[in-house]
Amino acid sequence: MPPGGVGSRASAMATLRGLAHERFVDPQVGGLLEELEARDLDPESDDGALVRVTRRDYDHSVKIPAELVAEAARASTEARPVWQLAREDSDWKLFAPYLDRNVDINRRIADALGYAERPYDALLDRSEPGMTTRQLDALFGRLREAIVPLVHEIGRRQDAVDDSCLWGDWDERAQLDFGMQVVTRFGFDSERGRQDLSAHPFSSGLGAGDVRITTRVSRRSVSQAMFGTMHESGHAMYTQGHAPEFDGTPLWGGASPGVHESQSRLWENLVGRSRPMWRYFLGPLRQAFPGRLDGVDEETFYRAVNKVYPSLIRVEADEVTYNLHILLRFEIENDLLDRELKAADVPEAWNAKVEQYLGIKVPDDTQGALQDIHWSGISFGGFPGYTLGNVIGAQLMETVREAIPDLDDQIAAGEFGSLHGWLKEKVWRHGRKFTPGELLHRITGRSLEAEPWIRYVQQKFAEIYDLDLAAPRQH
Amino acid sequence: MPPGGVGSRASAMATLRGLAHERFVDPQVGGLLEELEARDLDPESDDGALVRVTRRDYDHSVKIPAELVAEAARASTEARPVWQLAREDSDWKLFAPYLDRNVDINRRIADALGYAERPYDALLDRSEPGMTTRQLDALFGRLREAIVPLVHEIGRRQDAVDDSCLWGDWDERAQLDFGMQVVTRFGFDSERGRQDLSAHPFSSGLGAGDVRITTRVSRRSVSQAMFGTMHESGHAMYTQGHAPEFDGTPLWGGASPGVHESQSRLWENLVGRSRPMWRYFLGPLRQAFPGRLDGVDEETFYRAVNKVYPSLIRVEADEVTYNLHILLRFEIENDLLDRELKAADVPEAWNAKVEQYLGIKVPDDTQGALQDIHWSGISFGGFPGYTLGNVIGAQLMETVREAIPDLDDQIAAGEFGSLHGWLKEKVWRHGRKFTPGELLHRITGRSLEAEPWIRYVQQKFAEIYDLDLAAPRQH
């Protein structure tokens, strides 16, 4: 979009959102829902799910007063440019009063929605239905316990992995084409989607037959576009895989941002950064960039794409450290909502946590508490979705491996049909029919657990970095 | 858009159009209009124009019964694929019954809208407000009289112009960049617009700050993308030039398709295919394609881009023959509407007119009456806009030349600011405030006339083809 287009797009979006909201919260819709609920539809049926999911959306929409919605929109619009300025100058004081107001509005939204234990529950339930703060507390506790020592161990062995083969000068067109070659093999359907360039990669579903991914390409490194494309293809295949009959109904979409992220992470990391992946794809990659990878073997390449870089910036974080970035935001958002922390004191809390979890010092707030755009909007409760994605992805993958015992052989042969088919059948086609917890239970027979992901990460990185995790070094 | 996206886009468009229509035809809107009309607002004022234009749109919208709108949409949807098939096989009989139905629906729409003399008046008034069939009859009569002999004369001197310098192998990226270089100098604002590729060039205004042009590029010839981009920039600058306060109101948009086309033709032909244009731009073009135009001088290049090719296909027609393609469609549409011609007999009428006007034989209906998509929809009355564009453009240009006597010197110096400013002030900023006739009268002091265009074309092409038009050759 050209710079001048911002205003008209914002105004078109506001008009459409306003009209859609106005029609949806009509009491007649509530009446129709009551009528349908009285029919006791089979909760396993699509009709039953349709009523259940629409009721959830309806309640969320009617509970928040229109004035509060308008106030939230206004506050975001005002805070956004201030955050931008503050970030440029690393000037937290400028932004702090706006964050205080945003915390207050988040809190009032939580109050309007209602919650059993903590305000965060209300906000979380809106994006991750059925999930509680208590559950996440336990999950993050386990992750912290397991990863913090792992990150510290890896930090001592930085030189064990050499990723210099990924750097240099890589033709941009060839990178885009290679990414499409990979995700087309994964099963991304180009008849019902396309790839474009963007500054911030995303995927979007304009309809069942039009699911787009965008990619950012860097000439300096071959990995950004490649793994970015795999990541977005996971989101896009999820959308392409919804049951066609859900198109245009409230059941169309992902179960939650967390479940969505599980699909992107699964393809990006559990598949894309695996050994068998590169047994197959190193050849095509060499063909795409003649001469660029001479003398680089599968093992070197596999290790390179898995190098761990403890970093200050969430969006640059690797597979191991990513969840720690989310953990600290989860803790800070909760403390703010519970009024145990004031906006003014956020940088201090932030910097202490970064040092504790990642072992690095934050030089300024631009690289610290001002790095993400999220707090300039009214969107508390959204960050955990990223960690849920990692954890759910790994938990699903353990069940996949039971169902497809020779998965690694298939991947090493460039065959992704069984995996694609399994995910479509078990996850994608259901759209929003089940909550994340219901879906996970149906598929794995268990609730959400941190253990599969911890096992996966410990095993993979202990081997890459030659660590003896059974007997952690004293420090 | 990926192929699979057609369905969801169609459904989204239908929903939005339906909702917008439903809200607009609400009798409350009619009541508000009556209230405002009673206030006797100054017809020259924006408020006065807003009420007048909204009334016109409202009357058009309420006069056509919803069932007829739905029937028209259904008929188009059904006829489109049949037209496509018929065109592939040059099988008019397949398409004829669908055209008969479309004629009937066009006729019923005309009846619903009402007209003084002929059904065509009603359809024409919808796109070119204030214009009558009688007026067009006279206009086309003058054009036919003047151009048919000119085309025949030029046909005898085909070899007088050599355009081989335009053909060969031209880098596509460089063509796009050169096109942008040209239209940026014209005054197209990239901060509020952008250029993209498409199979069928068009321009679109998503909002005052987001006006896009699309371009088709052929490696084989440098002229298609170049003149296509100039053409679309004319449309786009018109849109970018509307008074900002009209944004989001019924006054935002062009006065009519004909006036819109006058702006695209003016920049493409009256400026783009002029001698001073290439005095300035041949240098930059040489720089964009090093070595490609060695030994080609301004005069050769100017003559090449003005070569006349009497052709069977409207969209490939040159400046001289274009109006004849429109003329024959205008005549056939009128005969169909007046029930003087049946769909079955259209090819015969078509082929006779092509031979009479253009001096060429139609080998099959694919290159004849089946070439355009238009008749598969319910859009009679639209074709004259193309000819109005040529004629209005030339008429405006005569007034421009009085206002800016050294226009050619400015163009030859690559200066387009005065022309851009004049058009913005006189045409673009007014949006839909005035009808085409009102606008033309305000600017030129005269009604629509064929003479300026005829003078322009006769003078230009008599010189290029070395014709003595004062004493036409006997034949």
C-alpha cells in the first residue's frame, strides 16, 4: 500500500467492522441462539459446534460496552505514534502514561467479560478459549525450569556451531522460488493461494480459495526467507485445510492463535529444521544457488540452521530461547493487570528478567521493553499464543510419530503427503469447531503439557551442542 | 488472485453491494433528499452538487426493481462462460440466445429508468449523464464522414511509416521502470499510488491516498507497456486530483467514463504520441535501454509510435481507427434495443460494417462479434465512453493550448506542471460535481463537438502519411 493509503484503509476497516458488529450484537441474534440452544444439538455435530462457537463470539461481543470498544480504539490510535517516537529515542517515560491507560482499559475489558480468578483469565479466554492463567503459570514454570539452564549451557558453547555457510550474498528471486518449491512439496496449494513480498511476513485467508503468504527476503542470509516461508505455509495450509462447508460461517478459522502457531512452528522447526529435511532439500538448494554450498555437507547445514543465539529481540529469537521472551511478557502483563507493577517500573522488571532468563544485559529500552508494538494497543493476553504454538506443535508431533512411524524416512525422501493428510484430518478441517484443549484431547488423549516440547528441545540441542544434561554443570 | 479466489471475491462483492444498495434505497434517504432539495441550495456550490448527484444516483437505484437487478446479475453470470466457449470455437449460435436475453434485460432496465426518445437514452444517461442518443448519432455521423476516407487513404500508404524500431527484445523490468519515470514526470504521485503488473491494465482508486495503476508488459515491443502506463496514469491523476473534501462522498469519482477516458487518452495520445514528447523522452529511453535505439532519431521514433494499423480487434486499435470500432458497436446496440436486429443476425451486420469502415474482412466471429466480453453482461450504453474520451480530450486540448501557448516547448523540456495544474483545476478537482456537458461548457464555452478531434487527427496523420486531404483521391 502506498503511504497515502493508510487513512482510507483505516476508515474502510472501521466502517466494515462497525457494521458487522452492529448486526451481530442485535438482540435478535441472541434470541435465535437461545432457540437453537434449546434444541440440544449433538455437541459433536457441526451444527452443535456452530451454535456453541457463535454463542461464545456473541457473548464476547455484547459484554463489552460500545463506549469501551470506542475508547480502546481511540487509545490505540493515540498510543501507536507515541510508542514509535519513544522507541526511536529509547524514551520510556514518554510512553509510560499511555501504557498505564492501556492497562486500565485492558482491565476494564476483563471486568466486563468477567473471570473466576484473575483479570488475565478473561483476556486469555477471548483468544485461547478454555485456557486459564493458572494453567499457563504451571506451563511457564516447567518451561523456565527446563530451558533457563539449557540456554546457559549452550551459551558456554557458542563456538560449537558454525553457521557461516548461511551468510553471504543470496539472490532474492532464487530465494523466493526455492521457498515456494519447498512449501509446494509440503502441500501448500498455489491454485488457492500465492506468495508475495512484505516487510513483516504474514499469511491471510481472504476466502477458502485465496490464502496468501508473504515473505521477507534478505540478500545477506539464506535462512530468513526460507524458514519464514515454511512458517507462513503452516498457517496457510491450516486455512486451506478447513472443511469447505465451514466457509463463510463462524466455524471457519483456526481453533486459536496458539493452535495456529503450532502449525507454523511445526513446519518451520519440527520439520524444517530437522535432519531428514536437509537430507532431501540440500540438493535442490544447491541447484537453486549453484556453487554457493560447495563443500557444505548435510550435517554442517543442519547444525547451522539450528544455531542458538540468545538475543534481546523476540522476533529474532531461535527455537530454544523464544519461549523465554514470551514468559517475561506474560509475567509483566499479569503484574500490570493485577496492579502489582506500574508502567513506569516496567523497564526495570524487564531488564532483570532478560538477564535472569537469557543471561544478557539490556543496553536500552529500544532493545528492551519498547521493542514490541503490542502494548501500544489493547491486546493483553495475546503473547502466550506463541509459546502455546511451540508446545502444542511438539505435543502433536509425538502423536504424529506414533501414527506415522517412518515419518523421518518420508521427509528424507521429500514426501510430506502423510503428514499433510494427518494434520488436515486431525486439526485443519475442524476449523473453530473445538477449543484448543478439546482438540488436543481428541488427538493426543491428553491435556496441554510442556513435556513433549522440553524433551524435543533437550534431546535435539544436547546432541547439537554436545551437552550432558543428565548431570548439569554446577554454576 | 489465485484461481480459487474467484468464488469468495464474488460472494464478498455481492454481500457488500447488496448491503450498500439496501441502505441507499431506504425511503428515508429519499425523504432526506426532498428536505435538502427544498432548501434551494446554490447549484454551483458543493452542497448543491452533492444533493443533485445523490438524487441522480438515488433515482437510478430505486427505479430498477430488485428482481430485475438480481435477474441481470444471474443472466451475466450464466452468459459469461457461454461467451467464453463460443469465442474459443467461433460459435455465434451458442451465444446468440444469451445475447437475446441480455438485450431483453437491457431493454427492461431502459423501460424502468424511462426515456424521452429511444431506449438507448436511458442506458446512456446512466453512465454519461445528460448525453442523448440523438447527440451521439450526430457525433458519430461526423466522425464516420471524416475518418472512413482518412483510414482508406492511409491504407494505401501502409509503407510510409516504419515502426520496426519498436520491436525486438525489451527487458521487462526496464520497461516498467521507464513507464514509472515518464508518469512520475507527468505528475502521478507515488506517495498516493503504485504500479503493478496485470493481464488487463486498469487503474483503481481504493481511496484518495491509494490510486493504483496496472500495466501489461510485452518483451516483444516497447510500446505496449509504455503507452499503457501513460494511459492509466491519466485515469489515476484524475482520481488523485479530486478535491480532498469529496473523499467518501458521492462527489468523489469522475464526471463519467467518457470524461475519464478523455484524461487517459489525452496523456497517452495528445501528449504521449506527440513530437515534443519524444524530443524530451527519447534520451531517457535510450538510457533505459543502452544500445537499443542507436541510429533512431526523434522523427523516426515519433512516426513509429503513430503508425496506423487497421485491425479487427478494438483493444489493439490505433488512434485513428479506434472510434470506428465504437461506432459499429453503438449502431448494433441501438438496433438490438430497437428490435430492428436479432442477436442471430449480429455477425452479418458486424462484418459488413467492419468492411465498410475499416476496409478489412472478418475471418471468423472470434475476431468479430465475439471479441469483446461486454455483451455477456448487461452493460449496453457503455461503449460510447471510449469515443467520448477521444473527442472530449481533443476539445479540452484546444482550450489548453489557448491557456498555455508554449505547451509544446514545455513538453519538449520535460515540464508537465502547467498542464497537470490546469487539468487539476479545471477537470480533476470537480469530481462528479458537473455532468460531462456542464463541465465541457464551463471549460471550453461550447458543447461537445467532433471538430477538434477531427482537426487534430486529420492534421497529424495527413502530415505523417503525406496525404492531401483537401482533394481526396477518387475511389
